Amino acid sequence: MRSRYGLARYLAGATAARAGDEASAPALVLLGLAATGSTRSAGLVLGALTAATAVGGPVLGAVLDRARRPPRFLAGCLLGYALGLALLTVVLARAALWPAVLVAVAAGAFGPALSAGWSSRLATVVPSAAIRRGYAADSASFAVSALAGPALAGVLAAALHPTHAVLAAALLLVAAVPFALGLPSGPPAPSDRAAAPRPTTVPPAGPTPAPAWPNTATVGANPNTATAPTRPDVGASPARPDPASASARADAGAGYAGAESRAASAGVESKAAAEAVGPAAAFAAGAASVPARSGAAPVRAEPGAASVPAQEGVVATAASPDAGSVTAEPVRGAAPGASLGTMLRRGARAVLADRALRTATLVSALSYLGIGAATVALPVLGAALTGRAGAGALLLSVTAGGALLSTAALARWPVRIGAPAQVVAATATMGTGLAVLACAPSWPFALVGAAVVGVGDGPQLSALLEIRHRAAGPELRTQVFAAGVSIKQAGYAVGAASAGLIATSSARPALVLAVLAQLAALAVATLPANRRGSIS
């Protein structure tokens, strides 16, 4: 009950903050048009806000990771963004374009806190066993915000003035501040890789029988270094595990590298550094447990092996049955008191070194290149099919509604496939919906296509959030989330800009571009090398 209450407060704050963010974009465009009378000026202000959010994501994430009290820093970011929006109403009221652009850049620097800042804190309120449901609910808050925010901005701008719409967005951000301050400030709840009991005894003599898993954890081997012991040392602890206990430990899905082990030849006892848990830990059920041996080189596990010795500070990444073997990457978390530059380097290394995270990030960027193109094309398509200028906005609302329904269903009934496989299935669904939109001969077909796009968009985001959580340690999690958001937004911006050039008279070329972007994302996700490195 306590965790449910914590999740409810988390979702309330996240939804309020994200609704304010979603409302601010159309409200600023409407305010810019009303103040300057120029579409170019309105787009320039919004572009400055979005660009600052995309570029500043990794930096803000690193600062938030280094903060002693992350909830307070998150609350400060919300207030900074709200203050920037309020200042924009004053500056734009005087039709001062370039000062407004500067204020938009300053406000946009706090933007990553509205998405990555919240999502990276979810593990502090949700137990590791329920993390998939938690991220499904978190992605549903994005869909709710995408529905409520623009609708609120449109109603206030039409009934009162665009200034009131911008101020309402700022008030939503302020309303989220108490919820941000109420988030736990301690380390995140232990994830699956650290939740299992640490192995403290020596494996029994001889090979341990284990089920023939389709894939096992893989760690890069060093042929010049001694491999792990296969029998206990003389004088070892009398409590020796039997094969059944070893198999149970293998079934626990533990990827925690921190156990004591004995060298078979020298009989010297050593301890591995239990704190050095890297970002590529195993998190699928059925992964092999990985005891660590201080100073030992990583070895390659044969199929069916129950345990794999790991190098100190390196964590093996286990694979689920639908994924291939995974190479553990020696990515270490940031040490306490590390400089901002060191944090940025380690965060970039965490994103690039983990193959599953790297693939998912590239897939999401390509996929959202298509979504950016579709966002520009849908108003043109709606006007062409119905003769009404506002029909395109309805298509966007249908897409957001489909995302909300699919993520709500995932939160209630989680799927049994791994997160990388879920990304592939969701991307294929989005591509199908975009293809229907590109070929839609009438308005009902367009509505169906928009709904299908939303049905895929929600699960894709949910799986992407889970992959980021699994691949990043707590000390780098916010930076990894923020970097992923920045790269994804960059793809969205490229797609929107490209569609603006080719969708001047017809929406079809831009929608074809959107379909091609989904096909490119699927090609990246299904490359043999990336399939071997996926984690589930």
C-alpha cells in the first residue's frame, strides 16, 4: 500500500509537470503569433526553447546525479522553467523577439527535468519487482499530458488570451513542486541485478548441471589469465551447495558481482568490490548468477553454465531466451565527488558501451524522426481530407489517446516479452499506422491510422524507459535518461524540419518519410549484431 501511495504521488507530480510542458509549446506559438504577427517569430521562440532542452539534457542530468538532494534540485528546475515561461509573457507582450529568444533558451535548459528528471526517480518509489508496471504507468502519464496540455492551452487561448494559456502552463509546473520535494532522496530501490542474494560459498566440485538455456551471459575472455575454479579449496567452508542450490541461484536472475571466492591453486581468499556494480547488469529472469573474483580476468560462459566469474568492477549482462548473448562492458559508475566533466564522460560511455542501450537510443531517434515528420504532416492531411483546418489536431489527439490506452493496458497486464523485443514490436506497429495514414483515402482511414500509431507509441516509450533503467547504475541514471531524451528530441526536430520542406502542398511525401524512418529503425533493431547484444 505504501508503494502504491508513493507511485500515485509520483504520477500526480509527473503528470502535472509534463502537462505544463505540453501546454507551453502551443501556448507559446499562439502568444508569439498574437504578439508579433509572424509565424517565423513564433517558431523561433519555440525552437530556441526546444533546442536548449535537447542540448542541455546530458549536462542537467549529470548535475542532478551529483546533487546531494535530487528532489530539491528537481523542484528548483520546475520553478526555473515556470519562471522562464512567466518572463516570456512579459517580454513577448512588448514584441521584443531576441530578448524572448534568450529567455526561451534559459527556460529550455530546465526542460529535461520534466521528463528524464522524473523518470530517473521512479526507482525510488517502485520496488524492483514492479519496475515494468511502473514504467508503463510513467509512459501513460506522458500520454495523459499530451492529451490534456494542448487542449487546456487551446481552450484558454480561445476563451481568454494566449497569455493566460502560458501562465496556466507555468502554474501546472509550480503545482508539481510539492510532489517533487516529496520524492525519496536516498538511492533508488535495488534493481533486479542487485536484489538477489549474493553468493558466498564456493561452487561444488565438477561442472554444475543446469538447464540448457537458449542463451547465456557472455563476458569477454582473456586467454592469458587463469580461469575460475571448478572445485573448492581444501579447508573450505563445510557448507557446500548441492547442484540444486546452484541451479536455484542461476534461476534467480542475479547479475550482482560482489561475492567472495577462492583461488583453486593458491587457496587465497579475496573479496571483490561489491560497490562496483556497472550499468550493464543482468536483469532478465533466467540469467546466470555471476560471482566476482578480485583480479580475475573475465571468461566466456559455455551454454548451460550456471555461473561465470567476472572481473572486479565488470558486470555480466544476461540475456533472455529471445535475446542473444551479451558482452559485459566495463563501465563504472561515478565515484562520489566526481567532477562534472568526469560525470559527463562516464555518462556518455554508459550510453555508448552498452549495446542494448545504444541500439534502443538509435532506434528511438530514427522512429521519432518519423513522428516529427508526421506531426507536421497530419494538420495538412486533416485539412485535405475534411476541408477543416482543425482536423489535424484531432488526429494528434487520437494518437495520444491510443498511446494512453496501450500504456494503461501494459500497466495492468504486462507482456511477457523482453523490453528490446517490445521496442521492435511497438516500432513495427507505429510503422503500420503511418503507412495507413500515408495511403488513407478518407477520414475514417486516417483516424484508424492515427490510433494505430498511438498504440505503438506508448509501449515503445515504456520499453525504452525500462532499458535505460536496467542499463544505468543509480549514480548515472538521470544523465543516461536525459541523454536519451536529447537524442530522441534531436531526431524529432530533424523529422519536423524535413517535413516542413516537403509537405508544403501535400502530406503524402512527409508521411512516406515517416514510414521510411520506422523501417530504418526496425533495420537497426534487427541487425544480427544488435540482436546478439539485446537485453530483456
